[in-house]
Amino acid sequence: MRKYDYHIHSEYSHDCSMKFEDIVENAIDIGLTEISITDHNTIELYKCENYYSQSIHIVPGLEYTVNLNNSNIDLLFYGDKILDTELNINLLMEYASMNKIKLVIPHPFRNPTGLLFNYCTNNNRRFIEMCIKVAQGVEILNGKDSIKNIQESLLLVNNSVFDAEYLMGSDSHYLEDLGKVLNIKRGDDSIYGIKSSEDSRDIQQILDGFSNRGPEYFGNKHPIIYSLAQLLPNLNAINKFKSVIYEEMLSHGLSNSDVYNFFELKETNTGKDFDSLEQIEIK
């Protein structure tokens, strides 16, 4: 059985302080079998660190931000070919269209960097539609997204617009978040899981993660810091969040597993089916 988290950041990202060795050690400790470290606009980690490990498979990854008509759109790319490719969107898209690397659309409805959020706010729909056509995966649940964004993303399950794999990613910037949102693969069956957690961190611990990040920064940049990824216990906001998402996932074939302590979102034939992007309501 594969358990993998393909959306993780390290100290090579501008907004993260996790060290590579700590990521690997922690991922192994919690039972992950595969990870991808997808730093923002850089593959420096893969040049500086020995990312081969006998205990865990590491897939080279990159979260690349495209500037499009003064808007920024995030895209995830995976594959060994990234390591000898100039980080240029034209080359990355060319290799993705040739299946030499894998393109995944992360947090599609996030404001302002989500691809589908930009579909209604950006004039260059041609590029966005090309991304959708080329993409081999779409992130239907991101561990740092808001309730609203996750609800919108879950509607992409069984959406005919996306002939792509459904992925979940923790979007970890802290060790405690590794694997809290992940994919599980049992043979040919894919299961998408939210791991419940007994770990607790108070807000001051989160703020202390960066000496130059204060409450105002997190209030503006991470308004959903009380999110699924943190799973802080005994907070009404978190209990409500989990309840809402649980109900949304139930409508897409959710089942509960006591063995793995996951909420499992299984692919079903329920859920909405859209003929075109025009039918997706992006609010």
C-alpha cells in the first residue's frame, strides 16, 4: 500500500523553514512511503541535498508561479525531467504535454493563485484551458485551503472537464502538517484521506516558526490558519470546519476507516458532472 503526500515545502521555499532531513525523518516516522518536496519556483533542494533514500521514495517536484496578465497562478510539476529543465513555463508546459513531466493543478479555487479562480478573473483563458487539457491531476483537497475553496474543489470529483487523477496534498510548511492530507493507493484503488490528529499547537507556536512573521502577516496571508491542516483541537471553528467538510465528502462517497483513522473519499459516480467550464460556478 502506498501512502503519499506530494505537496510539501522546505527551507528552500521563501515561506518555509523545514529542513530536508527533518522532512524525510518525519515522513518515515508517520508511515509515508512517498513524498514530493515542491518548493516555490526553485529546484535548489534537489541540487543541494542527497534526496535518494532507501526508506522513502522522493519524487522531484516544483510549485511554479506563472504571471498571467498581472495575476499569479500556481502549478505543480513532477518528474525527474524537471531537474535538467530550465524553469520556464513554456518548456514546462511543453514537457507536460509530451508526458515527460506531470502537471497537477493545486488548490484550484484559491484566491488569488488558483487556476479556476483565475478562469473568471483573468482575460487569458486560452492558457488556463490549455493547462486543464494538459493536466494529469487536480488537487481536490489542499490542507491549507479554506472551507469554501475545499467545497468548490470537491465538486470537481467526477467532473468531465478534468480527465485527470484526483490528488490531495497537505501543503505542509510545518513538520506537524506532513501527511495530514494525503493519497492512499491499494492496488488499483485510490483513496483520498484526511488524517485525524491528536497533535496540538497553539497559535503562538505557529507564529514563532518565523522570527519575521507576526500576527498581521498571518492574518493577511493565511486567513485560514485555523484550517484542516492544523487540526487544532477543542476550537469551535475547527469542529465546525471538520463537520462541514465531512458532510461535503459524504456526498461524494465518504467512508470511515477505523484501521487507518482516515476519512476516506472514494471515487464514485455520484457528484456533479459538467460539460464545460462555463457550467462551473466560481463565486
